[in-house]
Amino acid sequence: MNVLIQLSHPAHFHLYKNVAHNLIRDGHKVFILIKTKDILEDLLKQSDLPYHNILKVAHRKSKLGIGIDMLFRDLKMFLFSLRHHIDLLTGSTPEVAQVGWFLRRYNIVVGEDDAPVVPMFQKVAGPFVDTLLTPVSCFNDTMEHRSIKTESYNELAYLHPNHFTPDRRVVEKYFTTDTPYFILRFARLDAHHDNGIQGINTEIATRLIEILKPYGRIYITSERELESQFEPYRIQIQTKDMHHVMAFSSLYIGDSQTMAAEAGVLGVPFIRFNGFVGRIGYLNELENKYEMGYGIKPENVDDLYSKVTELLTMPDRKEIFQKRREKLLSEKIDYAAFLTWFIESYPESKKIMKSNADYQFRFR
């Protein structure tokens, strides 16, 4: 097949990188389209996957700008798909569904956010989606009938032990791992679905550093501009090495959804502090069923400080969270292996999963 993969966020690169390599290995032609977004293009440049950037400058300062950008990507993807005789489109963007529907090509949309969290996506993509792949814990509202649900997370497409082994030598290119260290993550929270969402502000960050400092070193990774007092803590590493650094950290605290989930599947305790807490099914599952981390709402800032202190002083913390991770992995599948099969066997794979959802457990 000729398969088009659309990436619109750095997390999507990680989600699809192993899948893309698998498809190429199996003889398919893979075409990756991206838009400029944070470190997405840097990640692709550091990989050996070719790509095409179809939106280098975004106009996402208003709903009108977002709509214009989407239509522009629609057009570029439509023409690209015709020129390269694309058989199947996949990704996490509305245009994957829209272009696939208009060209009468198969489209597989992969997501993990519940529909109420991304209401615009449901409106502009829902009518055109062929198949929506999400975790079982995800509520897809009007797209439920188009959904296939899996016992996995997007993060297990690249952080499952089948694909990722933490390497201490990678971390020690930058600093020693003999002393405990903590990762703080500040997201930009400027996507259309982030409207009104609060996270870690300057005052909270200052207090967190005061609490953490006696227990180890502090490293900050930030999408937004850092205040001058936090610059000494900024982590200066290659983006491709971040998961190794996180795997050997003692604690992750941030207002980013994806990095919290990544910490959780790596067995690193996380604290997620933002207005999305309680609203996203797969993170609720990580926090409540598997106890890999804790979600705290912005109005409960004192709970944030007390939870950090509790984790810092928890006896046998590392062993406890590794055991919890083992339970999680025993019940989840290798998402990259599953997604590769689902794409290669489509649409038969959809029929198989509709009739026998347990088929997915062949992909451990």
C-alpha cells in the first residue's frame, strides 16, 4: 500500500515512528506529512524518516485562523494524496478523516482524548471518520459507533519494553545519575481545546523548587518562555534523549498530559496539575486503576505541595511504582505492533476487532 501518515504534534511522531518503520520493512510506501509544531520537525530531522512540511507558518490566533489553516492542510493533503496514489490515511488530525472521505480512501484516526475535551474535533472530523482508534477508557460520544477500542495507550507505541529500553549511558552524557533528580514540565496550554485551562504558574513553580531542592537536582523542560529565575534549571539535551532522562528520574511534575502519561508507563511517579484533571479517561485510568500518578486541579494547590512531600518521603517508592508498572504492562498490549497489523490488514482488521476484541491480545 501507499500509506499517508499525518503528524501535527511531537507526541504523534513518537506514536507513529515504530509503526512507520514496520510498514516500510513490510514493503509499503510511507509518506509523512507534518505542520510546524514545537520540536516536531527537529525529531524528524534526528530520525531517518523522510517527511514533507505542508504548513510552515500557522495562523492559530483565532478560530478563523485555525479554520483557515485546516482548510489549507486539507487542500495540500488532497493534492498530495492524488499525486502519490495514497491508499490509506492515518493520523490524529481532522484532515486525515476529511481528505480520506472525499477521496473515498480508507482513513484511520488515532486519538486518546475524550470527546468533551476536544469538542471541535468531534464536529469537524466526526462525520468523515472511517475508524477511530482509542483506549478503552476513552468516551467518544457521537463517534462511538465508528470506534475500535484497545487495551493500550498511545505512549505504549514507543515506550513499551518491546521498543524502548532506558539507557543510563545516554543520561550520563549530560549529568550523573548518582544523585536523585526531578523533572518539571511547563506546557504552553495554547491549543484551541486548552482555552481557560490553568497550569503551573510562577508562584507555584517557585514553591515546588523550594520543596524539591533538599532531595535532589531539578531539571525544567518548558514549551513556554521561562522566567529568568528558572533558566538555571532548564535541561539542555537532545530531544531524542528525553525519555531516557525521564526513565531514571525520581519524580515528574507538570501541566502536560502526554509527559505525565509517559512517566507513568515508565514507572516514574507523576503529578499532573491542570484543569483537565478528571476529564480524560486514559489518564484517569493511569491514576486511579494503576496508581501510577496523581491528578490535582489548580484550585487545590495545597494538595499539590502535600502530594510532592508525600512522594519524596515515601519508603521504597521506586520498588512500589515498578510493581504497579508491571501490573499495567501485563494488562496492556504493544500498541505499535497492534497498529501496524491494523493498518496492514485494514479493513479486515476492523471486522476482526468488531467481532472479537480479544484478538488484540496477540500483540503483547
